[in-house]
Amino acid sequence: MELLAVGFWGAYFGAVSLLLFAALMAFHRSRQRVALTFAVSALVSGLYPLVLLGWIPLEGDALLRTQAHAGALSAGFLGMFLFAMLGHLRDRTRAVRAIAAMALAPATVVVLGWMLPPRWSLLLANAMEAAVIAISLVAAMASARHGLRMGWLAVAAVVCIGAMVAGVSVHALAPQRVPWYGHAAASVAGIAYLAIIASALWVRYSYLIGLREVMIHGPSFDPITRMRSHAETGMMLVEAFPRRERDRRPVGVIVISIGNLPAVERLHGRAAYNHALFMCGSRLRRTVPPEVEMGRLSEDGFLLLLRDARDEGVLNCLAQRVAARLSKPVLLGTRQDLPALESAQTEWVAHIGVGLLMAGPELRPAEAVARARAMSRTALAFPSRMARYDEQAGRIAELAGAQLG
């Protein structure tokens, strides 16, 4: 192998070492499951190219069979990791099936490989790797099209690992036919893959840190603004409604009420209540566009303000997106320790009501919020969970939207 190729692979193994160091730091801070995921990802990502490049004390048929086994086992781990990254392993039944499939496939390839010549055994393992990458790519693209936050990140990860696998697999079959720039492309793709999985694991790590903080501090730790008081919401409201009516333009007001939060506290305790509130705030931040201002409203509600709201249709679309997002199930943790948070199994669905109001210059801030809040309470009884004020009928009416049940 040329010196330039060795240099590029040296950079790759340096990135693997950084990932292992991050795992040690996470373990030192008592984040055992996150640390284990970091460590296993780094070890598999380091050992696989090491074996496929032939940098182990084996030669001939023994090396080819070892490379075949490493390819099959690494493909199984890659499939499980990517499916976990997409959230497909959260359901216990699906997780058991996926883990069984990802364990059975490499075992089958290893057993069949011993019935074939070493070179054919390696080709069979390469075929399995290609199949796993193709399936993972299809799953990642489907998740990305459905708006999953990790979807496009997973697509990029699959593309990068596919490029690295292709490079080292060709080298294993024909070591002398891969030029230095082929090794450079494969190693750079591998480094990009490591960066992607590190960022994905960091998202999970930071999520657990934030979740633990909010479950400890409770209502004093605002899950949207990350502040420890509700004063910011009042200031936001005053700024959105100027004192002089002639300076005001219509303000879009959306109030979201969560009807079953008190039941969560009664059934599962205050920690689960804080977790539920934290998840609602996190989902709102990911759903609401930047121009919409957000804040907490009492113990079980959120306030969204859209300044200069000239189009009621925009407000309606935003309300539908918010209602659909907050109505998705979530697994709640009932204890504050991180291992319990990672293995939470208590499923909860927020029972939400969304009230919409186009507040004109004649309405004072407190009156506008009170009206929208009353509509959100009434919306709890509507199938669409959304309500607006019907000027012609003079009463609160349902806003047609997705039937959330």
C-alpha cells in the first residue's frame, strides 16, 4: 500500500480513537448506556477496516475467512445501529424481531461461508453487506420523507459507510488494484460516517442531560425557553401587543392546553409529569418555525404568538402541525436516573386542545390570551382538538383538521 493511502487510513483510525475517548468521558460522567454505544460503535468501526485491509497477522485462506466473518458481523451491527438511530427499535416487539434478524443473518453467512472456498466466502459476506446497506438506505429515505429528524442524517451515514465498505472490500479481493486515491476516498467517507454517528449519539446524550435537569427542577425549568421562570412569557406578550392601538397589526395567538397532565402526576409521580412537559416543549421547538414566539402558559399550557398575522390560513396550518406532532405517543420515565430514562416503557399520549385567535387592535393582551385559552379548553372535546371563534354564530366552533381521536 502506498504511503499516502496509509496516511489517510491513519487519519481514520485517529477519528476512531477520538470516538473511544468520548466514550470514556461519557462513562466517567455515569452515562453508561451512551458510553457503551459510543464504545461499541468505535470498536466495530475500527476493527472492520483493520481486518479488511489485512493489517492483522494472518495470510492466505485464514485471512480471507477472517475478513468474511468480520464483514458479516459488522453488517449485522451496522443494520441494528442504523435502525436504532431511526427509532425503529423503540417498540419491544419490533426490536426483538430486528435483533433476531440481524443476528441470524450474519450467523447464516458465517456457517455457509465454511462450506465455500475462502474467496467465495468473502464474496458472500460482501453480498450481505450490500443487502444491509441497501435496506438501510431505503428505510432511512422513507423516514426522511416522513419528516423524521434523524432521517437525512441516517441517509448520509448509510451513503458514507457504503463508500467505505466498497473501498475496503475491493482491497480485500484485489489488494494491488486499488490506487491511493481509492483508499483516500474510502477513508474520508469513513471519517464522515464517524462524524455523523458521533453527532447522532451526542443528540441522544444531550437530550438525556436536559431531560434529567428538567425532571429535577420541575416547573421552574421552562422546557421551551430553558429559563427558570415564566416572566419571559409575560414580557413576550407585552412586546407583541403595543400599547397604542393604531400601531398594532393583527397578532396570531395559539394556546395549547394539555388536559391529561394532572393524571400523569397522579399515576406516575412528578418526575413523569416533568418528562411529559419536557417532551411537549421539545416537540414544539422542532415543529414551530423561527418567526413564531413561544412560551409557557400556566402549568399545563403553551402560548404561541405570530406577529403581523395577516393570513389566518397560515395560523390554521401551524395549529394542525402542532396538534399532529404533540399527539404522537411518547415513552415516559418515572425515575430521574439516566439508565431508567433510556429504558422507559410507560407510553403516554398527550390529550391536547388548540385554540386559535386572530387578535385585532381592539383586544388587550390578557383578553386575547384568555379567549384563546378558553377555546383550547373547549377544543379538548372536539375530534380535531382545534377550535376557533365563529363570529357569525357568536360561539366557539371546531376548526376542521386531522382527526386525532
